[in-house]
Amino acid sequence: MKIALVTGANKGIGFEVARQLAAHDFHVFLGARNRTAGEKSARAIAGKATVVQLDVTDPESVRTAARQIDQLDVLVNNAGIIVDGDENVLTLEAETVRRTLETNTLGALRVAQAFAPALAKSGAARIVNVSSRGGQLSEMGTWSPAYCISKTALNAVTCQLAAALSDKAIAVNSACPGWVRTDMGGSNAPRSAEEGADTIVWLATDAPHSLTGKFFAERQEIPW
Ligand SMILES: NC(=O)c1ccc[n+]([C@@H]2O[C@H](COP(=O)([O-])OP(=O)(O)OC[C@H]3O[C@@H](n4cnc5c(N)ncnc54)[C@H](OP(=O)(O)O)[C@@H]3O)[C@@H](O)[C@H]2O)c1
């Protein structure tokens, strides 16, 4: 049975990705910074999920989680925050950017570094970084500057990891789920969590393994 780890999997898109991977016959490690919240979600994926306490901003938490998982086929770096919205880049507090980068960018990098040895044992592993069209340089506007900057930087992490891990047969891609009804996306978003998870799960399972170092939405490559 293949093994997957999804960060921030206690709710939202992460939980739905975990649920769909379990349906694809994966055993899924549900990463949750709050174990109780993770266990509640794991019960909904009966028998095919194990909770692992994982705060992506805490190096010790990441190291402890990595010691519990010897071999891994799929890593989905899904955990993310948005703490700015209508803020203006000209008055944005550096602390807001730092806090957002710590989770959305460095969190994903930290987890990938810690689990790279376990992924290398797979022979055909995949990392999916859950990014956002908000991070597209080609479409950059003024909305949520800290969040968008963190997702642009996450996309750079994707490219760096793809190049560094190609000789270990680990494919690394970014995916945008679209605007999705979750605590982050709000109730007005047009897409369900199921729809939002689709491209992420496709990259984690059925997409050609030769696709690496790219950015996808709706199963199509999109510009950086
Ligand atoms: N929703 C959208 O419209 C949308 C659009 C584009 C991209 N995305 C991306 O999709 C991903 C999932 O978003 P979502 O909409 O499902 O958001 P969500 O409902 O707010 O869920 C976010 C998840 O990330 C976890 N998380 C936050 N900080 C963490 C940390 N330091 N360590 C571990 N886990 C942490 C949360 O845990 P807690 O429950 O403990 O807070 C939660 O499980 C994010 O990367 C987001 O940027 C979402």
C-alpha cells in the first residue's frame, strides 16, 4: 500500500485531499498541529488514516513527525494561512509577511527537507505544493500582498526542489485549487473542497510522473 502525508489535513482542502487519497488506496498520515482536531477528522477516513502531530512552523515538530514515517510515496504541502486581505503593500507590516512566509513557504520547505529521505525510498515519489494563482507573477495585482508573496516564493521552492530531487525520482509540482469554500475561502467561493482537491490528487496519483517543476490548475499547466 502506498503512503501519503498531507499537512494541515484536519479540515478544508487538506482533509478532502486525504479522503480522496485514501479512496485511491493510500494509507494517509493526516498532519495536524492540533492532534485532537486531527483525530476527529481521521475517524471520517476509518482505518486508512493515522494522525501525526505536525506544526510546519516548528522544526522540532517536523523532525519528530519525520522519525515516525520511514517511507513515503506522496507529500502534499497543504498547510497554509492568510493573515492579510485588504492590506496595502505600501503599508504592510514586515511581521505580517514574515509570519505568512514562515507557514506558507518555509513550512513547505522544512517538511520537504525532513521527508526527502523517506520519499527517496519510494522510487517514484511525488510532492505537491498547494499554491495559489495569487502567487502568479504574470497576473500579480494588489490583493493580499503577504499571502501572494508567500505563494510566489512557494513556487520558487517547487522549482528548486524539482531540480534538486530529479535524480531521486521525486516529482515536485505546485497546484492551485481555485477559490474553494473552506474557512480560508469563505462561503461565497464557487468551488467545493472536492473540486479544489481534484488537481492536487491528480498530481499525487495519476498525472505522468515525468511532469515536474510545473504549476497546475484544473489539471492544466499554468504560467508562473
Ligand atoms: N480556499 C481557497 O480558496 C484557496 C485558494 C487557493 C489556495 N488555497 C490554499 O489551499 C491550502 C488549504 O487551504 P484551505 O482553504 O483548506 O484553508 P483552511 O480551511 O483554513 O485550512 C488550513 C489548514 O492548514 C492548517 N495550518 C495552518 N497553519 C499550520 C501550521 N503552522 N502547521 C500545520 N498546519 C497548519 C490549518 O490547521 P488549524 O485547523 O490548526 O488552523 C488547517 O488544517 C492553503 O495552502 C491555501 O493557501 C486555498
